[in-house]
Amino acid sequence: MYTIEDLHKYFVAAMKDKLQSRWGGLQKQMAIDLGVTDGHISRILAGKKTASSNLQKKTAEACGMSLADIIDHGRRILEGIPTEDAKPLQPRPFQIVVNGTYDKEILENAKETYRGIPLYESGRLAAGSNGLYFNDNEVPESEVIVYRPELGHRSGHKLAAVRVGGSSMNPTIPEKSIIVVDRDDREFANGKIFCVNDPDDTGQYVSAVKRVQRWEKGFVLISDNPDFPPKVTGLDWLDLCVGRVIWMWRNTEEL
């Protein structure tokens, strides 16, 4: 029979493990997600404070586990027994930390002015009956907050953000820029920039950002960087187009 001290010890072991595997070692983000202070987490992990039952439950839920499962997870860690995988995590709601009540009131009054757009770091795609979409099995890494007037009439459309991983669209879209794709705008426009399906050598659907021109037997994917030659694709438009690139966020520090 386990004592209360045993159960808390197991929970703390699990909490330390999940700080790394669930939050990537970001204790401040863990504290935000659990609704406590960073110092509160530090005292629990150092054995100077006991975690409340409510905090234990919140931690388990944030990790896709039941309270019993997360405690057993910690027991297994301390006893050197292989741990079981947790349930798939659900996307976390975007949170903004403010300095005080005044800032919170400003944010609340302006919340309809901004839109959070899911950011998919990998750019992996999946095929559906209505064409391609960003893989629903991939939890978005974060959200990009965009001022709605910047999006114009598209602010109510299905939008997704992707980080550009290469330099093929330099100088128009530098590497590591974040672009926003309008998945509801898939109407072909010759010479415009689209997010397209550019399968890798294994056949995995992967997104790319290219200018697209029509060709007699398909389409030509054009990079703005002259070091990257045009690429002809025989895919039809439904299998090629993910959506129109409509917005970009980039670092201008070195301009």
C-alpha cells in the first residue's frame, strides 16, 4: 500500500520527466499552462512544496494522462520500469501573458481585432477528398497572431501558417520566414505564389512555396532564387495546390 508521501514522490518524478518530454525543458511555459508561477513549480520539483491535488490533475490532463496514470508513470521511472506512452496530445489554446489588469483589459477589448493561425513547422501534408491539407495528426507547434485588417476579406477563411525551410524563394521570401496560406483560395492565378505539394524522394507529401505558371502538360514551379531551376510537375491542380500564399512575417533586423 502506498503512502501519501509515496504518491507525491511518484508525481514529482513524473513532473520532472514531463517537463522535458512534454514542455521541452521550458519550465516557464509549463507554469503558464498549469496556471501557476514559475517559482511554484521550482519549489515542488525541489521538494520544498507539495503539489495540490488540483495541480496534479491539471498536469496529468496537460500530458494526455489520467491522474492515476501519471503517478504510475513516476513510479515506473523511480523503479526503473519501462514507461508507457501517453495518449496523443491535443492542441493547446494559445495564451498571452500580460503585465497587469490594465493590459488585460486592453487585450480583451481588442481580441476581435486579431486572429490566431496554427503554425505547422514541418510542412507535412495529407491527402483528402477535397485536395491537400496540413496533416491533422500533427499538432501545430504554435500560433501566429495576425492583425485581422492585414488579412482583409480572408480573415474568416481556413488559414494555416508554415515556416519556410529553404532559400529557394530568396529574396522575396527569405529562409525561416513564416508565411500564411489561404486554404480556401485555390483558384489558379498564373505567376502568383502558392503553397504547393512537392513530394520528396519517398513519396511523402511535403509543402513548398513557389510561383506557379501553367504549362501545356501541367505546371511549372518557379523559384525566385535563380540558383534553383524551374521544376515541371504533371500533377493536376487539385493534387498540387494547397492554397494561395497571402501574408508573410519575416525578420528585418539585418536589412
